[in-house]
Amino acid sequence: MRAEDFAVLFGLWRDGDAEAAGAYFCVDGVYQEVRGEPVAGRDAIVAVWRRFFERAPAWRMTVEEIFGGGDRFAVVYTWQDRPGCAIVHVRDGKIALWREYKAGL
């Protein structure tokens, strides 16, 4: 996974394509939002995103900065006017862990 790949992933999220976005995660990958329980496994992550995309408000995520490389990245963003950051661990070119932190939470 390269920093440029994140733009594709975010485009898939904007389009509501849970399956294609899920392909960016390891089969045993983990996705964790702030205050949420970790969601383990690509199939479970895709299921969570499907439900989210069906009920989600209009997409308002602005990526401010992506830095890192190799097996560690940080994604600094604003979601629905709230700043946040995701720490991303990569294994074999796929996301093994996506863990979010948000200001004020």
C-alpha cells in the first residue's frame, strides 16, 4: 500500500462501494472507529460499511495530510467538521489495522 492508494480507497467510500473498499484490507484486518469496538475480518468490515453507506449522511470527509510509508501511515482528516486522525498498519500491501482518533472524543 502506498500513500496514493488512500485516494482510491476514499473514492470508493464516497461512492459507497463497500466490497471494493474492503479489498484494501487484509482478510484478518481490523477497523476501529473512535469509541467503537474493533471490527475484525474483511467480511465484517464490509458488512459494517454496507450498513453505514445505506444510512450515512452526505459524505463530508476532507483529507488534510497522509504521511508515513512502508507498514505505517497516518491519515489526518476532517469528517463532518470534526478533525481526526487514523493510524494505519499495513501488511503485505493491505491494511491490517485502521484505528481512528478524533478531537474532543
